Amino acid sequence: LIGIDIVEAGIELARKKGFNALVVDLNAGILPFPDDHFDGITFLAVLEHIFDPYSIIREIRRVLRPGGILVIDVPNVASVTNRARILLGRIPVTSHDSGWDGGHLHYFTKHALDRFLRDEGFEVLTRKTTGGLSQLREWWISLLGGELIYLCTRR
């Protein structure tokens, strides 16, 4: 188990708790691990903050063994609440963190994330979302899902 983050303080806290953790700037586009190193990778609420999503997803694919599992989570810019904001002439809100929309540089819809992952060598095994009434939300995830949570495998 290895954790990575760009924030040194978070890494130090993880190390104090006994975790193996490294400071890594994902915007550099290079992960300090050999090919096929991991059985699984979680990439939660990160992709939308990366300057070049293609570069980092290719690195994730490189360090994930064939058949390995990727869990990825991004906000859904096409949720019904964001669509309503656009109709009212407002900007979609995908984060309440500080900065312009929480520092999000990229926005994803179900269709865009499906295509992005497929084109980069992943097979989507299942999709989930956050919030109550999960069966209803997952029935029409592209409209009702606030977060897009995917379980994928490296092809």
C-alpha cells in the first residue's frame, strides 16, 4: 500500500500513522514506479485537478498490471443541478472548496469519462454515484449523479 500526494504535510501525517507515502507531483506526468507494479489504484477527486489528464491516465495504465483494478471518481458537470445552473445563466459548481470551483481544471460527463477511459485502455466494469436514492440515481447517472465513481480494469 502506497499513498501519494503533492502536499508534504499530508504525506508526513500519513507516515506518522505508519503508512508508506510519497510526495509526487502528478502534473509532472511521471509516476515513480515500475511498469505493472500495482494490483489496484484509487484515483479519487484528482483527475479534474491535473493539467494533462491524458498524461497521468497513461502513467496509471503503465503502473497498473494487466487486469488490475482502477477506482476513479470525478464530479459530474452534467448533473441536473448543474444543468439548471447553466439554464439560469450561472456557472456549474462541482466543488465547494476554495478557489475557482475548488481548483478544477477539467469537467467530465458520463459520456466523456466513458470515452476517455476506453480510449486509454480501460474497461469500465461498473458505475456508481453519490447521494440518496442510489438506485434512481444510477438508473440515469448522467443526469442524476453528482459524482461519477467508476470501477475499471486495465485491458
